[in-house]
Amino acid sequence: MPGEAHKDVPSAVPLQIVVGAPPLSGVVNGVANASSNAAAASSPDPPQGVSTTCECGKAASVVCGGCWSTGYCSRAHQIDGWPKHKDSCKCYKIASSPEIGRYMVAARDVQAGELILQDMALLLGPKMITEPLCLGCYKPTAEGDYLCTICGFPMCSKDCQDVSDHEPECKAIVSSGTKVKVSIFGEINSMYECIMPLRILATKQSCPSVWNKLMTLESHSDKREGTEQYAVTQLTVVDILHRRLKLEPTYSTELIQKVIGIIDTNAFEIRLPESCIQGVYQKGSLLEHNCIPNSHRTFDENLSLVVRAAVNIKRGEHITSCYTDPLSTTINRVEGLRISKYFTCQCSRCLDPTELNTFVSALKCSPCSKKILEEEAEALAKAKGPKSPRGVQRRANPFAPKFAAALLGGNSSQQEDDKPGPWVVPTDPISQNSTWKCLRCGTCQNDEYPNNITEILVEEAEELDQDSNMTIEIYEAFLDKWDHIFHPNHAVFMNIKYALLHLYGTEEGHQMDDLNLAQLTRKEELCRQVLKVADVISPGISRLRGSVQYELYQALYYKARYLFLNGAATSDYSRKTAMDASTALKECIRILCYEPEVQPEGQLGIQAKEEMQTLQQWIKDHV
């Protein structure tokens, strides 16, 4: 077909559109509308980095729609130049600042789901804190597994022994004169801490081009020296390489510590079906952190890093990713990043005491909570009025309780009585020693009680996580126990609720077909509570939102079926519930379609597509 050879060439955008930088609505898929074209015409000075001259020497009239940077005199010359331009065409630019270092900004408006970059790993390896795993395919290993005949590390087979990834540690161990003997399986094994640093160090001789790229990455060596982390890795990595593997003449302490710093600062965790490993990526290292990211990371079948826009990103906006657990409190995120990445996060979420009205770190003010309940009881008593004479039916009160919202934990700090909710939040969120203040009554307290009670909550939650026999009953009891102290959206509660919404439907005796109406409603409630927070802290395309949307679909679909079969609601209500289930499933499919099939979420996305047909047929047949 004509044009088939250059169907992948981006559209041509009029130069004046690029100069004028129209809003996202002005350009869709690289095609400018007339109104945005006219509005831009009055801004003749091109932004920095935009080429205004075609390679042929003529003045550019159009710009590549893929990068909004390279100019051409015509569409024909753009097509001719595509083979040369293709590798450098990208929707982002690299910028730098003293505070951030190097980072990415959108060169043009980027649509949600659009590919930003795909980056092959410079190096892959086990995490430094890991259970024993095969150093070829990275599957977990166990006692009695095949042992590498050269170095002694447990592997899956000789095929894995011969994988090139395993060569650096294998050679180093052989040169030391003694084989490795791994005797601890199924738990953290310190023998693996040296593997990733050793693999990076080996590239200095084996692959200088990779070594040179790795050495351009940030290590924070000046900030690491003197820290507890530096002292620990001196014992667990440096001393092992120097004394056990006899590599002191080859690699100095300073160089090894720099390599460890590069790993700490730049490595991405990679979730495999049976284990977690890490990889270092040159382009990926430029992703700036933000606790509310606008990009989504995943990995393809070759373990290349794939970054897409999670939400619409406007031209000039920083492209960000989240390097910490979004479902954690501000102080945990800030301290974790300070220790592992050597910076203090000052994103909009971290600097807001309410975390953008999600209250993920908030406590309840006991006096205010008690007063609200008393006021609600009084309001209900007044609404009921005097007792009706016998035989006279009094009409139900048509007004909802005025103060109930203050204790139900919505995402708003403002309640129906025009006063803030009874939530206690830190006045200086990124400080461990912050004063805490009730938003409703203004009472202040030091950090001792909030920090101590939160620590107790976390310890109890961690004990639950370590028990593989957790049940719905135990998790619900945990929430009931702490409900009077913490905001319903507290990070610990969110993690418990995330576990619970999956247990309703999978626990023995609580499979989806076993759930009654109250349990289905509880599952729906949990899904909506988690989604309300996730929509703010992990917006757009995110695994968290995708997986919860699937669980919400299940709750609504089975609820619609239950109502229909039991005649417990009107057909209109059953239909609305089923249509809500369809909406949730569509959103799940939209989000998880970007996940690789080897990942659990990728499999869930495939399953969701199959279940959509079943759901649509049920709606057609029954409602």
C-alpha cells in the first residue's frame, strides 16, 4: 500500500504550534486544530532545543510530531529523514539543575499510556538482600539443587551455569581458590550481597563501554561515607571481596563503595514470577522521584525498562516516577528516600500535612471524635421528636446525620458543619520531630505520642504479615481495634484493607460464590476506600488501581447476580450495579493492558478481557 513504508513516521506539526506551546487540547496525536494554530502564531521565538532549519538548509515550516524538536521544510523531507532521526526521536528532553541534577521534561504533550522510553539494562543481578536464587535464570533455589561445577553456587542446571551473567562471580571465586558452599535456603543469605557489585566491577575489563556508562551515574559517594549503610557494606561487601576473594589489589575500597552507591541510587527492582532482582538502566536513571508520579514503570520479556505516561503530561512538565511505597506514611517515605537515595523529598504530597486530603499519616483527635458522636446523637434524638401515639406511624427522618461524615473518613478535611474533620496531622510533615495539630480544635502536641502509637500499630501489622494463616476475621478485628485512634485512610489501614479486599473472594469459605450480600457490600466498600486514595497518590495507569478495579468489578457483578437471583432489588438497581461492574472491568483492562504477560497483573489483564464477554452476556440475558 502507498505510504506503508513510512507509516511509523510521526505526524508533522506546524512550527508555529510548537512555538506557541498550545494546551493539551490543542494538539491530539500530533495534529493541531485551527484555533490553537491561530493562537500560537503570535509567538515567533522558538523554545530552546527546537530546530528551525531543515537539513536541506531551508527554513523549517513543520516539526516532527514525535519529539517536537527537529524541524523540516516539508512532510516529504521529514519522511526522507526519518531513518536517521528515528533513534533520537523522543518525547522528552534532558534538563539539569543544581537541586535535582539531570532529569527529564516532556518535549511535547504526552497522552496517558504513551510510550516515553524503552531502555535495555546495563546490568542485571540479584538484589543485595535476597534469598538464594539461581544466578542464571533467577528462580529460587533449594537444598539439593544443581551446584555450579566451577564456583559451587546453587543453580537450576548446567544451562544456567553457562549463562554469561554468571561469569563474573564464577571467575572471581575460582581465582580465590575456594568454592562457595550455600547452606541457608528460604531466607535472606548474605553471600549474595557481593554479586551485583562484583558484576559491575567486572565490566571495567570485560566491557569498557558499559563501565563508562555506569560511571556516569550518580553514586552519592560524598553523602554515603560515614553513614551506617557505608559501614555495613564495608563488612558485607568490601571485606568479602578483599579478603575472601582476594581482590584488594584490583578494586580499591573507594571504587567498591562507589559502585555500591551507584546500585543504591539507580537500580530498579524487577519483579519476576518467582523472585525479585534488580537492574541498572542508563535512561531510567534520569527519572526524577515524586510521591505522586506521572509515569508508569514496567519491564518487558527481555527485562528492558518500559516507561509510559500514567496520566496526561503537559509539555515542559517534569517526567517523574515513584521510588518508594506509595501506601506508606510521609515520614516513612521521606526517611526511606533519605537513607537509600540520599535526598529529602519535597513533593506536593510530602509537604502537605493532609497529603492532598488523603490523610494517609493522620490520627484521630479523641476529644473531637467524642464530641462529634455526642452531637450526632443529639441531632438524631431531636429529629425523632416525641414518641408517636400508639398506632400512628411517624414518617422517617429524610435528613442524613449531619456529623457522620466527620468520622467516616472521606478524603475531605472539611465536614458538613463547615469545620475540619477531627484529624491530627504534622505541621512540618517531613520532620520526625514535628508538632502535631488537630485540624478541628487546633490542639497541638509534640511528636512523642503520634510516633510511638504509630510504631506500635506498624509492629502489630508486621506481625500479621508474617503469619501466613491470616483470615478475614483477624484483619477485620485489627481494623476495629485501632479505628478509634487513626484515620480510616492511614497507610497501615490501607495495606490491611488491600489484603482484605482480596481475601473476600479467595479465602476458604469466602469464595465469590460463598459471599452473602453484606460480605459483597463490604468487599465493594473496601475497594472504593482504597481506590479513593489510590486515585490521588497513584493516579492513572498503576498496578494498584488496576488490581483494585478488578476486585471492585467482582464485588459488583456478584452483587448484581445475588440481587437478581434473590429478587432483593428492582431490575433497574440490578442493572445499574451490573453496569458499574462493567465500568470497573473496562478500567481494569485499560490499565493492565500495559503489563507484560509474565507478570501477575498482565495475566489478570488477560483474564479481565475474557470475563468482559461473560459479564456483557449476563447483562444482556438478565437485566
